[in-house]
Amino acid sequence: MQVKRSHPRPKPGSKNILRFAHPYFTPAAPVKKGTGPAKGKRMTDYVQTKLLPIPVPNRDPMMTLDEIIGTDGVHTIEAAGMICIHAFGDTGHENGLNQELVAEAMSLDFDVNHPEKSPAFLLHLGDVIYYDNTDKGYQAQFYVPYKKYPGKIIAIPGNHDGELFKFDGTSTGQKKTLDAFQRNFCQLKPGVPPDAGTIYREMVNQPSVYWWLNAPLIDIVALYSNIGEGPGFISGTTIGQNQKNWLVKTLGTINKARSTSTRKALVIAVHHPPFSNGGHSSSTQMLADMDDAFKQADIQPDAVLAAHAHNYQRFTRNVQFKNEKWQVPYYVVGTGGRGTIPLETATGQVAGDHSYESSLMGYGYLTLTVTPKILRFAFMQVENSGARHPFDKVITVDLNKHQLI
């Protein structure tokens, strides 16, 4: 029996037929002939219209290491002439076994008898919480998994930390973007947030969702790349230019300081990856924004850390800067415990100015070690059994020659 349609079938070629289900992604700008249903437009243009405002900083977005680990902790690091830092992203998971296994593996790096050799803190690269930006969500997905991790934790938010609605259209529990993140990471003064409940974890008072950590031996400039599943944006038509303007100014300050003091390592941290070969695509427009800021400030980073894709990827970018050839490692470390996502296998393949050097669909964490002369990266894989072992070769940046050694 033929089913009677409530609406007549559109005729072939009818204007009622949409060519695309949604704006499709194309790296190049479409020819300027409008954006009708048969033409589409770039996904990047569409995403820009959906971004949410970046919260105004509570204070100047610069913090110092003593605000995180205290004056005595800073003196210990200065005396040792070395600082170690843990880093990863993409963790939030209620009853997430792998998240807790990674946390327990990291805890083994602490030695109460040798605090100078212990990590100074954990740098979380975003997506602290998934789909439950409430006090209950933070208790289950953050405070419980890290209840035995002895180090302080600082963070930049990821897309899930800022979103107001889940994939099914229901609320994430916050009515204002990044409200829960700021409640736990950007308090007005250090202390144990109410969301921690009976788990004593003193949280620092980050000045903003983007910030500069001015620490001994290293400057970390952390950026917020907003709520899109992809790509990321640090500035744009809907969110404005304040963060990028701050980035240019901050990098200029760091560059000026190098003329009067010892050169420190410079690391950029951002949730969405500038380069990615699996899980999520590269955020090329965001990278162009970052490169423009580097150019304006007349400086280059020594490394860039990101997450978002739930896997491990390492790239080497070759940059010509001030008549010198720089080798800059770009990492994707979305390995903190929130599932894993397949990716293309790295074989050293070259694309433009960068090569894809290493890949892993698995869990683990990155350790940065900094001295006055080098910036070293080592990735530790954590198996489903909880066993840990080194993965990938140790990458060392010579801070004077700007080459990997």
C-alpha cells in the first residue's frame, strides 16, 4: 500500500532541497557567491557564531609560582636549578578507572625526601569535566580521582568545561559559561572549594581562564580556545580580540625581560591542537592567530602543548626565525583518562612546515623538566592494568640553539 505523504515530495532541483545537512568544513574560503543551501559555507565560519564570551579576568592574568606552591617550594626549585611539571588533558570521567590509574601513576613521581625532584604541579590542558558542570560533577570527576595526587593542579578550560548544553540538548548544570571552572580554579583566594566536599584539596586562585605563569626557569602562557568541538579560537568576531591582544602584550613583556635577565623556556598551552592527525582536526585558524601574535611580539615558543584529541601525538615544527632554524615540538596529550580515539600512525610524514613523529592510542602523562639550558619532555604510558612505562623517545630542546637534541 502506498503511504500518503503529509507533505509533497520536493521536485528535483527544488529550492526546498538542502545541498548539505549543515555547514561543511573546507579549509579554504568559499567563492563569494553567497551561502545558499546549494553552496554551504565553512564550518569554521559557522562555529565562530556559536562561541561563548570569554570571562573577564579577576585580576591581571599573571601569576607566580609562589602563588601555587609557596615561597619555600620556590626556593627549593631555585636552589636545585631545575623544575619538573606534569601535563595532560581530557580527564573528566565519573567512576573512570583509567583516570584514576593515570593519577596513581603520576603520584609515584613524588619523593617527600627530595621535593626538588618532585613535580611542582600538574598542568591540566582542558576538559576537566564532561557533561556535568555542577558541584556533584566536580566531586565525582575531579576531586575523587585526584584525592591521592599530592601535587597542586592548575588548568586551562576545554570546550566541555565551557559548554552550557550537552550533546542531547539538556543542561550541563551551569547557566553561565565556565562558571563551574572558575568556582574551582579561579577563586578569589586559595582554599578548599565547596565542591571538594570532605576531600581536602587546596586549590589556587588563578586570575583568569587564560593566564601567564611567570616561574623560575619557565614561562607558561595558557590560552582558552572556547567551546567548539572543533576548531578552536582564541579570538574572533563573536568573542572579540581581548585575549589575543593580551597574548601579544604578554609575549612582548617576556621578550623584553630576556634582554635584562636569564632567558627562560617559553611554553604555550591551549586545549585545541594546532596540529592533529586523529580524533579532532588541526585548528589552523587558531594557529594563524598564534603565529601572528608571535610575529608581533618578535618571539617564538620553545614548545606548544594541547589536548582535545583523546590520544598522544608529537609533531616537530620547523620555523625560520631571526635567520635561525628552530625546531619546535608540538604535543597533543589528551591522554588523562577520558576514553581513547583512533588516530593516524606517525611515521615521520611531513606536511608543510611540520612532521608527524609519534602517536599512541592510549593513556598516560607528559613530564616537562626545565633547567637554564634545556627543556625536556618524557611521556609515560599507563596501561589498563595500571603498569606504567616510557613511550616515545625523550625530546630535549636546546634553549640556546633552538634545536632538538
